[in-house]
Amino acid sequence: MRRSLLLIFLAMSHVAHAAEPSAGAPATPDAYRPPLPMQDGWQVADARRGGWRVERLQALEAAIAKGDYPGVTSIVVAHQGKLVYERYFNGGGPDVLNDTRSATKSVTALLLGAAIDQGHIQGAQAPVYAYFADRQPWQNPSPRKQRMTLEDLLTMSSAWECDDENSVSAGNEERMYVSEDWTRFALDLPMRGFAPWMTRPEDSPHGRAFSYCTAGSFLLGAVIERATGKPLATFAAEALERPLGIQQVQWNKSSEGVGMGGGGTRYRSRDLAKLGQLVVDGGRWQGRQVISMPWINAALTVHAQAREDADYGYQFWRFRFPRAEGQQAAWAMSGNGGNYVFIVPERQLVAVITRTSFNQRNAHPQSQKMFGDYMLKAMP
């Protein structure tokens, strides 16, 4: 009994310390302390005993305190299946539900894999529009719509004229958000054309022309709902979150009530790390196969070139970071504001960065710099 009370007291002391200082005030660098067990399924370890250069992590804390990386609310790092670093800033805390925006897209990809594993969906090559036959007729009919597959949506390479980075694009996400029926908005999108200076799919790396389209990710969630007969949040809880011991989560819905698979789902930082660890371990969590390994492998396969410095899998980004002996590739769940879950399977590394620097153009480069210049360089 005394031991239990002591553990509870230590955990509460750790939470109180980790959450300091209050919202609006940046934290100051502190001596390294390993995370404490919180009875949430995570094992913990001392990074120093594992050979980590904790002074690099403390240097990151100093940079955050100085204001070099504004809006950071949490950093959580797991190595070899154990939490080795956990720090909260600017009002963040262990129980804060972080709005990681488009990091939800990666979760939706995992849920699609679960729906395939359970036999609700045939596979990634299943035709998209077959799930919405009751919504016919749709605008801008085209044979390319009939041929569109789930994989086209997963890889941001559908034939729609949909580009969130182009404010005049017919499929820009801001237009969808103010529409009455998001599902209808996506289904009715016009088909994409190619100006002479644009690279056509057949001439693009991997045979796919990348165009970032939140409407496509949203429709993946709608497909999951129709295929499973359950709200997206319910299926997520049953197929993914409960098996990982995730108890606190907030899913959003569209105007017509369809689960928002394209962004805005809120998770605790430790639970975001669980999602990353699931991917690192090939779909397993604590010995249980939650998502099949073939689906994880497919999700972490380059299917499209997003930019010169980034590739894309199934709703997962792939970045490259410099190392003394070459480059280090890292997969990532990524969302507006500089929110990231970095995943490096071959090094058994998961790194969570949550931020509130929404709509700031430099937020993503900053978070990538935090990961590459501090976390990777701190590794043994």
C-alpha cells in the first residue's frame, strides 16, 4: 500500500513538474530526468544509460526557452520501445489533447488498413466511387472518376483538380469546410488538367503526380464509415485506440456528420507516440498485431514524390536529414502548426513534437530542424 501511494505521489510530482510553467510562458532548461511510468502501457528508460547525449536535448530546451521555436507544447521521444524523454512547454501537459491537424491523415490510413484487415474493404485498389453509388449522379462525370482507387487518395495523386496549396483550386480545403455536404463536395470535384509546364503522371517519379488534397483524405474516412457501418470515431476506438490503451481522444465531424479523416483529431502526446511506435513495430503493440505488417510496409513505401526534398507513402511523409555518414530517412505524421510524429523504424525511434504555431510558414522547417539538429544528433 505504501509503495502504491509513493508511486502515485511521484507520478503526480512528475506531472506537476512537466507541465510547468503555466500557459503563455516558455519553459527554462532543466536537468534531464527520465519519464516516469504512468500506467498507460509505456515502459520508460534513462536516456543517459542508453548512451544518449542529453546535453543536446537540454540545448533544445534552451532554444525553446529563448523563443527560437515558438508554440512548442510538448516533446516526447521513444527509443527501442521505451520512453526516454518527455517535456512540456507553453501550457502543454500529459493530459492535454493536442490539435495536430493533418497528422490525422496518417491515422486514417492506419484505419483503412484495419478495415482491409477485417475484410470490410477489398484493398487499396478498390474503386472509390463504388462506395457512393447512392450519391449518383455526381457533377463532372469522367471515366477517370470511375477508375479512381483508394490508393490514389492515399498517395495524394488522384485525378481531381484539388490542391490545398493553391487558393484558386476548385478542391482547396477551405472551400470544402464551408460547404453543406463535404462528401458531395469531394465527389463532385472537376478532373485535373495539365498545363504545358506541369508534369503529367506518366512523366512523374513513381508514375504519380502529387497534389496535396485534404478532400481526398476526408473521403477515405467516409469510405471507412460506409464499409464498416460505423462512425469513424467508433471504428477508430475499436480497431486502433483501445488496443493501444488510448482513452482520451477527440474526433471531428463534417457538416453532414461524417467523421473528419483529414485533420483535427486530438490526442495526448504519449498517445501520439504510441501511434508512432505501432508503425515502428510493424503494426504491433505490446505483442499484439493491431494493424497487419503488410499494410504498414505499404504505408511506408514511397509511392509519390511530394517535393524535391520529400516523398509520400500512404498519408505518411518521408523526409531526409543529413548525417555524418550520409542521410537519415524519417517517416512522419505531419500537421499544420509544425506538429509531427517522426518515425525511424531502423533506429527504433519515435519523436513527437506538438505545437500551436498554426498557419506560420516557418513552422514545418523549424520542427524538422528540431528533430534533425537536436534529437537525431542526441541519439547514441
